[in-house]
Amino acid sequence: MPDDFAPRRPLFQSDEDATLSPEEVALLEEGYEAAVDAVRRNVTPAGFSACSLTDNTVYGTDVNYRSVWARDGAKTICWTLDLDPEEHPDIDACQRATLETLLGHTAENGHVPCNVTIDDGRPEFTGVGGIASIDAGLWVVIALRAYCAARNDWSLAEKHREKLATMMAWLAAQDSNGDGLLEIPEAGDWTDLFARNYHVLYDEVLWFRCLRCYGEILERFGDADGAEKYRNWGKRVGGLILKNFWPSTSRAEPPEDPNPLHNVPLPSFADAQFALGDARYLVAEVSPFAFSWRCDVYANLLAYITGLVDKDRALMTFRFLWGVGVSDPWPVENLYPVVQSGDREWKDYFTVNLLNLPHHYHNGGIWPFVGGLWCRYIHKLGMKDLAKRELVKLAECCKLGVGREWEFNEWHHGQTGRPMGKAYQAWSAASFVKACHSLHVDPEHATLT
């Protein structure tokens, strides 16, 4: 299976002509070093913080930033595994500490905490309105597999073997009606102040990837039957995602699942919305009562990077996203088009803390960590020169700051491009590091090869 989140060390042998100016190469060199520094600012004994604890003032609900977050920490792990552990022992140690903290505070029923507070080690399992965090467990399994594979050491997974089985059982139980896909409550994932529920593309893509990662973990344990079961399960989920989130005039069916509980007839969105014809991207949300035809940019990028979507579909999605300008002024808006007041999907709570106004935060804000995925997505499509150009734009974005340069802010306004989130956000910096490695930027000499 594609090694989507495993480390890919830089290739220093030149195999193509450089397309960037010396000034642009110097910018990437500066940005790479600044990104590693930003990651290091988030190193704590308990694991990676979401943002630098010494460079941000927290007040009110912001106090929850003083935590090791499952999704933030897991992504930071996945995207910094290329760094040489001998050169960066503090980051290497923090990768393991993050996993130990999250796995060590997982509930007996397998529910992974959305975060664990750094000051007192208290696990928090719910977010807004007491809604359970579903993607926390998905990301931890993905990150654990990536960490063990990168270090060629599966002892951490072995140590938590029984807990992992319980975690997978808890996640599987979120498929409450046995239709093969997870049923996600509103505010149950990273978009914790945004209206998505039931079958949510982002969570389903992670579920697809999580199943495959756990299958590999079981294979490392010597459980061939269990590994095959989860590989087939992941294949089944991938087929269901394509069938139900990519409207098409085709009637291709997902592969049959040997477990009869997972073969409950699933209402086909493609059938119900036949008038839409053939899609250009995976739609954001599907439920028995409604759907969101918007493009969740982040989830669509993940779908290709994880191997769920093939190159032909990914190219159609890229052409659409490029045409509507999701990478302007910076890479990249997380949603297109934004939800406006008065739209069916608009909720009054979007105005809480003024976060999800149009072109803000989850409602079409620019997220540098998604921008890193964007560069990798384009590079995987084979458009290497364009990927480098977009990486330069991402560097220019990350160089902006509220108080100083290279703050790697959490997010930027979708229209003005100005930074509005916390400074030295771990996943923003880590995603830039990963993009540099994936596009083969030599961090020592900052040459593109």
C-alpha cells in the first residue's frame, strides 16, 4: 500500500533543472530553518504543544492551547519524521512523548482524548458542547504507525497492543448503523465550530487510512489474518467513499465486505443527486437529510495523498481548485466556496469568538498546514515546477507575522491573507518541513533537486 505518511528523506542528486531564482532558494533555506525552530518552540516534556507556550498570550477559552492535542500532535509527528533524530534529539524525544501521553490517557473504552493539559496532565475527551472528538483516535493510530515505521521499531505499538485493539473497537463503534462509514456528530472533529455531521468526508478519509495503518501494525505483530481483515475493511471503506462522495453517472459498486454487518444497503448520494452529473471533487458531507456540495479542500488533498483517489480524479480536482483560486493570495483556503450568512449551512454559532465568519478559520480561512499538503499534492501529480512555486508562496505566507517574521501562524484571512491565528503553530511549521522534504529541498544547502 502507498507509504503515505512514512518519512521521505531529501534526494540530493539533481534530476531536473532548477526553476527558482537564488533569492527564492534563499527564502526556502531561511524558511526551513525557521520552521524547525518553530517546531522546537512547541517541545514540552509531555509532547508537542499546539502553539508555542512562551510566544502566545492565552486568555478565556484559549487556555486549551496549553495542551498536547491529539490531532495537532499526531500531524506534527508525521510531518517531522524526516528530521534526523541524531541531529534533533529533542524533537525525536517529543514525538515519542506525544504518543505516550495520548495513549497513556486513553479511556478504558478506547476513546482517545482530544487533548491532555500540560500543566496538570488532565485528559479532555470532548470539545464544544461536550461533543466527543472522533478524529483524535484516527490520527493517533496513523501517527503511531508512521513513527514506528520511520524508526523501524515497533516496541511502542507492542507496548500498547491491547489498548490499540480497544481504540479500534471504539472507532468502529462510531459506525453506529453498520453501513461501513462512521457517523460523525456535529463539532466532532477538527472543525469544532463548524456545521458538519453524519458522513463527513474528512473523517471518512482518515478512517480509510486508519484501517490500513492498523492492518500494517497487526502484520508487524505477526497477525496475518487480522492484517488481511483490516486491509479488506479499508478497501471496502475506500469504495464507499468514492461511491457516495463523488457524484457520478457511473454505477460502480464498492467491493463486497465478508462481514455481513458492514453490507447494510447504503443510500447512494450519487443516485439521489443524479442531476449533478459527474463531480470534480469529493463533496464535503452526506447525510440522509441533506448534503454539502462544497469542496473541503483539506479532505480532498488528504484523499489523494493517502491513495484513496486516483490520479485522474485528483487532476480533475486540482484543475477545479486552481481555477477558483484557492491558493490565492496564499496556499491554501480550507473550504470552497465559503458559507455565507443566509445559506442553508450557516449557523448562528459561527460568530462565536468571530471565528467562522466568511473567509475566517474553518469557513474558508487559509491554513499553512493545508498549504503544505497542497504543495505535496501538486508534486505527486507530477507538476514539480508548479509545486516549487507554490512552496515559495507558502514560505512567503509563513514569513508574515503579527509581531515578527516567520511566526508560522495558525491561519490567515482568506481574502486579505493576513495572519490571524496563534504564532508558532506546531502543525503549520511541521507541514512546511514535510513539504520541503517531499519536494526534495536540501535543508543544508537549500538547493532544489
